[in-house]
Amino acid sequence: MQHKRISVFAPASVANVGCGYDILGFALHEPGDRVIMQLNDTGKVTLDRVEGDDGLLPRDPGKNIVSAVVNYFLKKTGITQGVSIELYKQMPFGSGLGSSSASAVAGLVAINELMGTPLTREELLPLAMEGERLACGNAHADNVAPALLGGLVLIRSYDPLDVIRLPYPENLYVGILYPHVEIPTLEARKILKTNIAVTDAIKQWGNIAGLVTGFCTQNTELIGRSLEDFIIEPVRAMLIPRFYEMRKIATDHNALGFGISGSGPSVFTLCQNKETARKILLLLQELLNKDGIGSTPYLSAINKTGPLVEWIN
Amino acid sequence: MQHKRISVFAPASVANVGCGYDILGFALHEPGDRVIMQLNDTGKVTLDRVEGDDGLLPRDPGKNIVSAVVNYFLKKTGITQGVSIELYKQMPFGSGLGSSSASAVAGLVAINELMGTPLTREELLPLAMEGERLACGNAHADNVAPALLGGLVLIRSYDPLDVIRLPYPENLYVGILYPHVEIPTLEARKILKTNIAVTDAIKQWGNIAGLVTGFCTQNTELIGRSLEDFIIEPVRAMLIPRFYEMRKIATDHNALGFGISGSGPSVFTLCQNKETARKILLLLQELLNKDGIGSTPYLSAINKTGPLVEWIN
């Protein structure tokens, strides 16, 4: 008997989205990770293959995020099932694009589909968040929620978990640039302050309210002028080469806005069309090239559907 | 020749609206203040009559907020004109309902109409904010903006000033209770902290994003569960008698939410219909009566139009 086998692609995502630290994120069409999973008779979860990570990810099924979340799934559903996993990393990690989220979501959607979808996508979310805790010490949801649910997602509250898919203008286009410098997420979180001035907090929540209003009412100008982050960006920007020059290039060339993707070093620019985003990415690459810093560009609309079951048989 | 004469009513307003400290406010239909104004030939701005204030407001035209904002208007427009002002206070002050805003807005709309509307409502806003600075030391906009523009207003930014009228579900009804205890706005602002924990700020901006999304997408349940204020309310609630008992009564009786109006002591409950708001107000009054604390209730939908020119001749 041929055991059931599935291929799932799960997308990268942009967390924070300017001023929405820890509460906003959206999914991209590319890059992302692919998991191929097959049921087996061993009763064990095995990690048979990991590619595209330069050998850097754990091969121990207890430590690798994909096998870990599959085990969370089996425990949660009370299912006993052997599973063979192959992980094809197709995106950089430590890039600020939700690499661990893409892997975890691909793994969870794969096992859920193979088992006949006992859980909804929303029910998979806490399991994906546990994967984030394993990967970076904090069960945040601003990458896993968009990667899993697709679209633009607000995490209104963590306790209780309250996740809302927001409307947004269909014409938005995202340019991503991943500069080839290293900023581990843990370090990027460590340099943040634990206390902030109320006056800064008020500016921040004015912008968050404006940003969300812009998305909900399809007001792209309001989105653009609301993206600025007064709290996190001023601290993290110093870890990213030529951040403010890149911002100026983006805004000088009709971007709606520019900011750090997650904890960086990737940056994103939100634009009204693909051509604008493409042109800005080329200029940003040129700028970093002058310093001998390589970079990878990605162009994508906001990905409304999230993970994709590529085939199942 | 009969000089032109006008009567303008400007409404009270609820600032902050739960978690939206300094950035959100909405106008009410009642209470409010009335200004009757007449042009004259003296070349001077005079304050001929002030009623309804128990003699507590300044009679000096340089210090009274209505004559002050009329002078700001004349200076701004370069108009030289004598004006006689009568102010009929029809709402309590120090109540947290934007009393000074209602007076300032009534005065500004009256003089602007008498002069043939040289300024738009939006252009009157900075002048009304200067009135707020005179009245309470801070040029905040979360009362004057809704009182002047009507509806539910977001002040996204103060510098530059960026004010956005938000959509909201038409069926919302507001119950206001003004307990007869005194909390001067200046004092209420003084007890606030100047620094807050980032973790609390994140909870707050999650709620603000949820609240604004609820308003924009007509999701009353989301509005209800997003109103909670983690930063300001815990400090100010202690100045309001039986605040948490009042909240429990409201939520036990189907209120969407309950909070402090402005800096208090007035409280508001947001409901899905008038009957719910009326019933809750009666129960709150009963509760405060037990302590011998009198209170004034107001029932109102959100006032979409703002100030009202009652007559001009």
C-alpha cells in the first residue's frame, strides 16, 4: 500500500508593518518554505531530509521546528501516526521574513491535511506559535498568523488570543530587500527598551489607528503617512546598513512607506503598483552594492490565501 | 441698522473612548453649550452675559474661553470687528465631557458664520485647540475635533495635525453618567505616569487597532472587546466612585463597553440600542445613590453633524 504523501508551500511574512510592533503582519507570495510529508508505519516522526539551509538547522526531530510542530499536532489531536518529513528551505533564515514560521506552518498544514483536517487553520495557530517559542524564545504570532491564515492579520490580543483578518486595498505591492548581514532575532529583541515615554506611545497608537483605518477604508495615502514607527525602528535601524538612505530612496520614488520587516535586516517598501516596487528595489540594491553588501530582492502582492497544498496523493 | 445675530449650539464630546487616549473622541447630541453672538460697532469683543456656570467662569473677555477664541479668529483672519457675546452653559464643567471645547466651538462657529465663513471647520480646529490650551494647559484635540467636526474622530498626529473622521455602526448608542464629584482635568492628567512598560503599550495598541477596525468594519463585538484601556484607566478609575462596580453592571446588562469619558468623573457606556443604555444608566444612578452621590444621566447617539446653527438673522 502506498502511504499518503503531500507537498505544502508556506509563505514568508512581514511582521510589525511599520508601527504595528507585535500586532500586525502580512503574508507574501514569495519566498517561502516547502514541506513534503508522508505517512508511515513506524509510529515515529522522522526528519528524512533538510535542504537549502547550508546544514545550519537542527536534524534532531526533537529540535527541528517542523518535526516539533508535527509532534504538537499529534499530541493535541491524540492521533498516533508515523510521519516522514522532508523540509526544503527556500528562503533565508535570520532575515526578518518569518523563516521559522513558514517552516512551522508548512509542517502543520501538511500533517493536518494528511489526517483529513481535524483542525481548522485557526486551531493550528497556537501550535504554530509554540513552534515560534521553540525557534526564538517567544510565542509571538505576527509571522505565523499571516503565514497560516493569509492576508493582513491583526493580533489584537495574546491573552486571550484574538486574531482578526483585516481588509486592505487590492492594488498594494510589496518590495522586500534582504541585505546579506546577520541580525539574530533574539539579539534584535534584546536591544529594545522595556519602558517607553507615554508621549511616544501616544504618537505610536495614533499611527496604528491611522494605519488600520487606511487599510480598512482603502485609503492608501493614509496608510503611507501612518506607517512610521516611533518606538522600535529608531533602535533597530542602527543594525541595518544605510537604513535611512534606503528610506529616502523609497519615499523619493513614490513608495507609500518603508520599514523594517520583523526584526530585520530585511526591509520592505509598500507601493501602489509592482513597477514602483521593482524600481525601488533596484536602487536599494545599487546603494548596498557600493558598500559591497549583497542583497536578495523579492516582489510580491499581499498573499491572500496563505499556505498552498501543492499536491496530495 | 440691525446688526447680524446668531445662535449656535455646540455639543459635549467623549474623549479617549477607552483605549484611545489623546487620539479618539466622538460628539454627543446632548449636553452642550449655546453661544449667541451679535456684531457691533465698538470694534471690541465683549462678553455681555454668562449663564449656567454658577458664576464660576471668568467674565474678563481676555480670560473667558469664548471671547478668547473669537479674538484668535479675528487675529487669524485679519478681520477687525466688534462682537457682543452671550454664553449659555448648558452642561457641567470639570465633568470630563469637553465643556470648554463645547464653548470654544460654539464661539468659533458663531463668529465664522457671522463673517460669511472665511474659514472651513477644519481651519477652525487649531483655534479651538488654542482655546483648550487656555482652558486646561494643553492644546489637545480629542474633544474639540469631534465637537467641531461631528462624528467619531481620530487624531492620528498632532505634528503635523492630521484628523480623520472614522466610520462607525449607525446603531451605536451612548449612555453617559456624570457623578457629582470633582476631578479637575489638570489634576487628572498630573497623576498619569510619564513612562509605561512596552508590554502594556503593545496590549494598548492591539486594542486601539481592534477598536478602529471594529468601527470601520461595523463589527460591534470587536468594538466591545477592544475598548479596554490598560494605561490610563487603571490610574484614573480610582478617582471615580465605584468605577469597577459600575463597569460590572454595564457589562452584565449587554453593554458593548464601559469607560471613563475624558479625564472623568463622567463615565460612558457604549450600547447597541437606546433601551440598553437607558436601563444601565438607571442602575448606575441607583448604585451611586446608595452612597448619597447624585449624578446626571445623558442619552445620545453619536452626533454626526457637530455644532448646530440654530438661527441667524
